Amino acid sequence: MAKEIQKIPVKRFVIDTKVSQFEPIETEINGKVYKIDIITPLMLKDLKKYEDLAATGDMDAIMKQVEILGGIPKAVCENLDVRHLKGMLNYLSDRVFNAEKYEEPSSKNDSGIVEENIPQ
């Protein structure tokens, strides 16, 4: 008699990169909307390069960080009030590093963890 394979429910973390679970990060400047759909480790690595300089108030570093996190070209940033740039950088950083504060209640339950019957 053949031994029956027992199926035990296990949890698996599932990511579908074709459909994001996260809302895009949008910034509007003078009626034009700039949007970032995905934040990658390479973007954060690039961001880190400018962190120390931005902390000292270096405007080129701040504009580069805004460009990385917000998709806002440097040419646009150069014409903005410094206080707006710093505010945007704070907002964009908060959206990336504290994303749970901005999630809709319905998406909080969508953790990516699903139960499936996987043969053991």
C-alpha cells in the first residue's frame, strides 16, 4: 500500500512585482505630479551617499536626495525655496522609512503572507 503524502498548511511570503502592494509616492509642484512607484535597494544605496552632506545643509546633496526619492529633476529643485526642498525631503523620507503610517486600512491586512497546502 502506497503511503499518502500529508499536506500541511504552511505560510509563505509572496511578492508579485507586477502589481505593487504599495501606493506610489507622489509630490506635486506647481500642478505637475512627480511619482515614484518602487523604492529599490540601489536607490537607497545611492541615497546614503548624500546623507552626511545633506545633514550639513549641502543643497546639492539635498536636491539629489529629493531627486532619488521623489523623481523630481534637479532643474526643478533648483528653482524651489530651500524650505520647500527640506520639507519635501522630510516628507519623502518619512513615506519611505515609515510607510506603515501611510497605508490604507485595507492594505494593512495584505502582508504578502499566504497559507498554502504544500507537500512536505
